[in-house]
Amino acid sequence: MEVDESYLGGRITRRGVKAAKDAKIAILGIAERGGRVRLQKIDNAKAASIKPVLKATVSPETKQVVTDGSPVYGFVVPSIVPVSQHKVVIHKEEIAEFGEVSNKTVEGAFSLFKRGVVGSYHKLSKDHLDSYLQEFCWRYNRRKLQPWMFDTLLREVATKKPMTYKTLTREVF
């Protein structure tokens, strides 16, 4: 498994660097090698926010957990899997060595999501970010099922009830 965090947003004009930094939204990414990806909004990139998500997602039987050099993972990951199964990747050394230990899968998922924001969504709201992340993960995890997607879509449209606007926007009346 690969674990990493990324930030989204933060561009605020004429308000200064601190306001832009405070406006960034932290996203935690967990990816299986050659498999599924999970992206989730977290409050911040501190151990208190990351640990519950990893405990709920990562199995203790996981063979290897690869993270970047952030010191937070040095505290969080050993509480879930043994220390011998935690591999740390330092990006500067990773480029020079071309090793098998990397977290390129989760970083690639972050990159695709951010390009989707620029190309398709254009602008996101913090309130609906979880929905956008779920949609992206759904699409990413089914990227190899393209030949069967149309049939699946037709079956779902024909058999399911339509989603109401109230449910879609999560508005409370």
C-alpha cells in the first residue's frame, strides 16, 4: 500500500501567503499497488487526523506500507503494521535509484484528480469535496472496465430510482 497526502486549493488573491496557506484543503490518499485508490478529505496532515483513517483502511496483514519522508508517518504507521513493513521514500533519492519502493501510484492518482479539477470541474467547494473525491475514486478504480461500463450504466438507470435534488445537494429543509 502507498500512503501520501496532498493539498488542494489555496489561491486567494490580494490576501497574502498565510491566507492562501490556510485555505488549502488536505487530502489523504491510500493506494494498493496495481489496484484500488482511496482519497479522503482530512482536517490537517497531523497524526491525529491521519491515524483513524489508516486504522480503518489498512489491514495489519499488509505486506508493505510505503510513505514519503514526512515524520508523521513514523508515528502513525508503526501503530498499524510492524516497523519492518514500513518503507520510507525520499523523492530525491527515488529518482536516482529507480527502486521498486515508491509511492508513484498514489501521487499519480492525486495528479489525475487535480487535472480533473482544472479540466472538468473548474472549481470545487469544500462542502462537496467528498462527493468529488468519491466520484474520482469510483472512476479510477473502474478504469479497466471500460468495455462493460455502458451496459452497467444502462442497467443502473433502468432499475434504480432517480436521485432527488435534495439528496444530491444534501440540503436540509
